[in-house]
Amino acid sequence: MELLVKQGDITTIEVDAIVNAANTTLLGGGGVDGAIHSAGGPDILAATKQLRATSLPEGLATGDAVATTAGNLPARWVIHTVGPVYSARTDRRNQLVSAYQRSLEVADELGARSVAFPTISAGVYGWPHEDAVAAGVDTVSAMAETVSVAQVIFVPFSAQMKDLYEAHLTR
């Protein structure tokens, strides 16, 4: 599996699947979630509303993932995953790892060969940036032999986050 880093706007990355750092409602929000819903258009919201009306009436659990259409995005699918809110008192890292694992498993089930990831939980959910990067890179690397995904692109929004990814990938 090829691991790349491309700083920028995840909604412009041409891949089979874009991972959305969603909230449990799946109905849009701020940050990456809001950007994906906005750029992808109404088809994504319609698909998530359908999921809520059928298979996910309580929403998506933290650490899980589900796919929808990508609407107007340059991808075939959006894989929505819910990362944990950071807590210094409660170890939730297993939920963060699960968000990456489940996203790759869903991508594999779809037949996606290329996937773009944001830094899950590192925005308003407050996860410390270095650990968020480590969780993503280490989890994806560990799954390289178990999924058919050929390329993963980590898409940090800032130069600081890009530097963290590049430093972790060269270890």
C-alpha cells in the first residue's frame, strides 16, 4: 500500500473514496464534515438521511464507518466515520483506531483502490495532533496486507499537520 501526504482541501482530492470525519448524526456539521457536505451537494445529505431512516436510526456509533454516494465530489464514495472526542481522563484511543480500521474495511468492501483521509478527531474533537497522526498512519500501515486498497492519501489542512505526517511516515 502506498501512503502519501497532500496538504489541502480533501474535497478536491481525486480518489475512489473520501473519508468524512462525521458526527454521530451523519447529517452534517462543521470542519471536514461541513466541507464535504457542502462540496458534495444534496445527494450526500439525502443518502445519510436515508441511512438514519432505515439502518441507523440512532446514528453511527463512535469508531464505526458507513459509505454513501460522493455526490459532486471527485470520488465515487464518501465513507463517514465517527472519531472520539478527546479526553485526558478516559482512554478512547481504541475508538480512534477503530475509526481508521472500519473506514478501510468499508473501502475494501466497496472495492475502492484509493482512499483520502482527514486527520480524524484532531479538529474540534480536540485530539492531540501528534497522537492523531500516529494513530492514523500506524493503523493504516498495519492493515496494508489485509485490504485491497492500494493507495491512502492523508490530507492535512495545515502545513504544521503536513509536517507531522511526513515526520511520522519517515520513522
